[in-house]
Amino acid sequence: MNNYLKYILGLVLVLIIVFATYFFSVKLESHSDNKLEKEVYTCSMHPQIIRYKAGNCPICGMTLVKKAIKNQVVEGKSIEDLLKPTDNFIVGKFKTTTPKDTILSIEINLPGIVAYDPNSAENVAVRINGRIERMYVNYKFQKVIKGQKLFDLYSPELMTEQQNFIYLIVNDADNTSIILASKQKLELYGMTANQINSLVSTQKANPIISIYSPTSGIIQGTESMTNTVNTAMQKTVTTENLSVKEGDYVKKNQTVFKLLNTDKVWGIFNLSQAYTSLIKTNQSIRISTELDENKFIYARINFVETQFNPLDKTNRVRVYLDNNKMRLPIGMRLQGVVKTNPEKGVWIQKQEMVSIGAKKIVFVKMENGFKATAIKTGIEIDDFVQVLQGISVRDSIAENGNYLIDSESFIKTE
């Protein structure tokens, strides 16, 4: 009986020792795990950095923060937030603002210049083969008036037609239909009514015919209309020689030079790419000149060029001006002001948006940080950008999106 009691007491003692050893080991392991959890550090900007002691991030230099595992909270922030890529989620406290639902309108300043209107130019061409006998105008941009003699043309072919006409009026005066046809032929060759009447009275053929100016204007060479506008905008020299000179042979229908009309001119303005969607045809424009900035010309936009000018990175806006009374010199600098139509929408400031290639993003405030959110933008007015999709006026976004960018991680964003 005593041996059996001793055996029972021994077994109980062994069980107590085993239980105490197990409890102590579990307690020690739990304490060790808690200690390990508290000794793990990471970078809030670069969660791939893991250290087992305090220090600084080797990438950005920020102070490492303690982290825990199994979704425990470290200083009020979830470890899930800290482990998110920095191009998608930013942990931190930054100033925020909200998008504005409002109506915006601005005045756009457009620098411009006075240029010739090539559509109102008139070609001076010869109507018969011949040789330039004498020139009465010799320089480009020389001013002429209607009816002024421009040059004399020597033409043996014209002399033959004159002799035929004289023969008909002398020897076949009753054949009025043929005489009329011969007279019309001389008119088609460029002879005026006075010249034909003189031919009838003198009955003497003259191989030299004088060509007169059909209108008033400025002498220009034989360049294309596009070159004419560009030349008028760029050149300041008014004594450049014409390409056609005395003694040159010319062919039928060949243009000798152009007459540019100064009564009808263009105002050509440079439009920045950022405002192309705001400028429309028939919009009002207020124009001032460099001679008097307080005197305004009110007109309407007649044409907005769609072709991009690679030289000054702008599009051109064209305004037709009646220069009959204003007498604006060609090449004068202009300043145009266009007030845009009111645009209603959701707007943010440019600094709140970040451009990543073709993508536009903002950082929307979440519970424990900021989430990168893609947006679709519309027009730009001054420092504001219209937001079409992605956020609403109820969202809070970072006031300065560029401040939240980590350059390394954003380069990897696609």
C-alpha cells in the first residue's frame, strides 16, 4: 500500500514538472516573438527595406519605422498600407484640398502682326509673247496706283495683229463683224480702248504696248501666296529688286508680278497649344497696336489654322481687317485679347496633378494615407485643369502631388 502511494505521488510530481516546463517554454517563445516583432524596422517609402534595428533608409534616407506582422498596428498605421507600392499608396500626413465645381472664364492674350491678304492680291500677267522693253517699277514693295504705267512690252505677234486690223478698216470697212472680231482680239492681247482708237486714227502699227496697273497696291514678286504672307511678315527691306528685268523675254500668260492690296489685310496671331480648344471661329477679339495701346479695334476671328507651326510651337489665328481707313503698316505688331466662353466643370490646380506619360493622376486621401488615382482631364484655364473622370468634389486630394512622388518607383509605373 505504501509503495502504491509512492508511485502515485511520483507520477503527479512528474506531470507537474512537465506541465511547468511546457508553460515556461510557451511563455518564453511568445515573449521572444513579441520582442522580434518590435525589433523589425522598415521604410514607409520603400517597404522592401527590412532591418532588425533602428536606422535610416539606404535609398531615401528617411528614418526607419517599427513594423509588426500579422496585420498588427504600428503607430496607428496598418502594415498592409506600409507594404503597398509607393506608386499606388503613400503613407503620411500632407496638406489636402478638394476639387472645385465652378465656372471659369479667362482672357487670352494673342501676340500678332499685320500681314498682306494674298486673297485680295491681283496678278499682272502678259497676254502675248514678247520682250520687256522698259520697266517703270523696279523694286518690291513699291507703291503704285490704278492706271499707272508698269512696263512696255515689245511683241512682233502683236504688230502682225495690228496690221491685220488696219487692213480691215481701210480695205473692208463694211465687214463690221470681222473688224469687231479683230478688235476684240487686240483687246485680249492687252490693248486698251484708247490704244485701239489711236491705232484707228493713225493707222500705224506699233510693236510696243504699254501695260498699266489694274488696281492700286504694292508691287510684289512672283512668289506663291504662302511665301507672300511670310515675306510680308519677316522682311523690312523695301528696295529688293524684282526678278523680271528689262530685256527679259516673257511668254503668254506669264505673271510678271503681283499687286498686293493694302486696303484689305490680315491680322495674324499666335495661339498657344494649351488654348486651342478655347478659341473658335467668329469669336470676338479686341485688338490694339504698338502705336496706341489704348485705342482698340473690335473684330471677329475668321479662321483658326489646324496646322501646328513647328518654329514657334503655336497655331495661327487669322482676322480679316478693313485697312482702308485704319492704314495699318504691314509688319506692325498687334496685341489681341479674346475672352473665352464660360466653362462649367470640376477643376483642380495644376500642382495637384501629376503627369506620368499619357496618364494623369492625383493622390486621394484615404484612412491611413493617399491612394494614386488616375483621372481624365479636359481643357486648361490659367492654373486650373478640368477633371472629366476619376474624382469628384467630395474627394480630398493632396495639395501638391509632385511632393508625394518617389522618382524611382514612378519610373517603373506603366
